[in-house]
Amino acid sequence: MGTVKEVRFETTIQRAVEVRGTGLHHGVPVNMRMTPAPAGSGIVFRRSDLEYFPIPASWKHVARVSYATSLIRQSVLISTTEHLLSTLYSFGIDNVSVEIDNLEVPILDGSGKPFVELLREAGLRQLRRKRRYLRIRKPVTVEDGKKRISILPHDSFRLTCDIDFPQPIGKQSVEMEVTPERYAAELSPARTFGFERELGQLRQMGLIRGATLDNAVCFTDTGVMNPGGLRFSDECCRHKALDLIGDLALIGKPLLGHVIAERAGHAMHAALVSKIMSDHSIYEVVTFDQLAMRVSESLVGQSF
């Protein structure tokens, strides 16, 4: 798989794959199966326990964005979608049917790595429809106190993610152009995380019922509870970047722009997506061929 700019046509997976696990927040057992889908259909969740009721992975169906991103359509819910969507998006999968027999995507090991492995097993198939990119034309910003997220025009999908948590996490920063290879190596292994002192409160809120040290990093005031430690020294920031990509995937098209997130979370990610999609002057939808023609014209113009 190449970078975003090298993909002319839409894609789907080559063959069906499946996995089973537990939901992070609801703690329910869940079976998930991904199957190929035709061009133009997008990523669609289907509740196999509810007659395969469809819920498109779209910003229009965002329900809750506190500690995870949930989608809802006609009172039917799919929760904790961000890790799977992040991986599908970063691997350039445009169309896939995600069959799931409960209300939450399985957390697996708390990262995107198991989904990377699943997609490698599934393979990639190119379809005949030209891929359409959403290209940012002017800067957009959403702010809330010290929290801020912006997107700037750029000819690829690039992100900068900064976090600032109490110790032992502290300040961390990640910047990269997102490609399938870099995502798989540098972002997908990063796991979801939390603080030991917040566990009781979160469980009282009905959250993290399925959390264990096998699927999340737990920080004490002085270190990490997990026996194996961290996978990266800045694992928390990398995971926040992973989450950010998953929430941006709800735009429904590959994004061309530079996203800069400072202390942002699911709610701000959703606010940025909503702001972009509510104003057509912010973006344009273009094919690879149109992009290539503009680059060529720009280079010709610079030569005189």
C-alpha cells in the first residue's frame, strides 16, 4: 500500500475476517466479522444481533464522545469505534461491512495492532470507482480553554498531537505524515490508558467494566502498573494520535490536511469534524487525477 497521494481508486478488503473479544466500557463479549463491500458504500457497522441493522461510520451518527466515540441510528448503538476506524482509515480501506453482535467493538489489547494484523490477513482489493479526497482549503480551529484543535491546508494527511497530563505522563508530542507503514509501526501498538485513582469513579459512571491490564495501561502516581511496562516512552501521545485518526475517519473520505491537536479529546475531534462538514467553503472533494493535474500546473507555473 502506498501513501494517500498514490491511491487512485477506492478499496475494500479481499476476504472476510473475524475476531472475538470483550467491550472495554460495557464489558460484554462480542464477535466481529468484516466482509468486503462494494464501491461507494463506505464503512458500515451492522448489528448482526439486530437483523444486521446498518449504522454508517459517519459524523452524522455520532452519539457520545466522552471516553469513547459511539454511533447511533434509530436508537441502535455501536460504541468504542475509534480504534477500528483509525486502522481502516490509515490502511486506506474505503468500503467494508463490519458485522458485530453486541453494542461495542472489542477492545482486544487496547491498541490498533490487532486490527492491523486482521487487515493484513484480509488483504486489500482495488475497486473501479475513483477515490474522492476531502481537501482542506482554509484553516479551521476549535478551542476550549487550553484545549485546541486546528486543521490547515496540506497536500497529504499529516498530524501533530500534543498532550499534557499529570506525572508520570507529563507533556508529549507526536508529528507525522500518516501512511499505512508508519501507522502500523509507530501508532497502532499504542494502548488506551488511564489513572488508577480514577478507576472507581469511572466504574460508578458505568464505564471501563471490561478494562484489565491486558487491554489498557494503568498509571499510578509514580509509574505504570502493567508488568511489561510501556511499549513506547510516549505511548500515551501515540494513542491519542490513534484516537484522533479514528474520529477523523467519520468524515467518510480520505483527508488532505494538517491536523494540529493540543490537549484535545474525542469531543473536540467531533467538534472539528462537524465544523468542517457544516461549511462547504472549508473543503473541496477531488480525485487523485485532479490533484495530480493541479500539482503539474503549479510546477509549470513555477518554471517561468
